[in-house]
Amino acid sequence: MSVQRVNPPELSPPAGFSHAVVATGSRVVFLAGQTALDGDGRVVGATLPEQFERALANLLTALAAAGGTPADLARVTVYVTDVAAYRAHAAELGRAWRASAGRDYPAMAVVGIVRLWDEQALVELDGFAVLPD
């Protein structure tokens, strides 16, 4: 399996994402949306950064259970109920990402939404990864 991150010089320099990811491999893992739910199904964390860390940990736990690592992530979508808050906490969220998933960023998008399934949830992450045989 190989993952190549592509960031053309003609585009704005990426910060916390890659413009494109070329992945070759034989197994694709589709990761369901993960919020800040604990093992009992309760949303934990009162702030966006706290919930982001837990949602990311949940996403990476599902990925690991499927045999993958953060470096295998090809695409992640972040859904937030407050884009302004996401931007305000971007540096902190970036630190949380790097601490858990490293500096090999997948292709990413942040999408503002009205609300998530659990009313207390502020953020949800989903994505897919490409794993070797």
C-alpha cells in the first residue's frame, strides 16, 4: 500500500490537510461518523476541543480495529455545529490531531451543519482509509 499526498504549488499552501491523496492498496475501510460518545453512549466533553479529541480517538479506534493506522487515512470529513468556533480553536484542534494522528494529513473538509444526532454533540468525523493486503 502506498499513500502519496499531493499539494500543487499553484494552490494555497495547505494547513492541516492535503489537497489530494493518491492511495493504492487492496483494502478500503469506510469509517462511520464518530462523535464524542463514551463506551456507554454518552457525549463527553463540554467544549469543541474536548469533543474533537474524543471523536478523533473514536475514529482512530475504529480504524485500528480494522487493521489500520492514522497514516492509512485517505479522507476525513469534519462536521461541526459552529464553524466559527472551529476556526477559533483551529490551532488547538491541529495540536490534538498531530498528537493522535501525526503530520500525514488526509484530504479533509470541514462542513457546517445545523445539528448532529445527539443534541449535545458539537463535532463528528468520518472518513476512509486504504490499507495494504
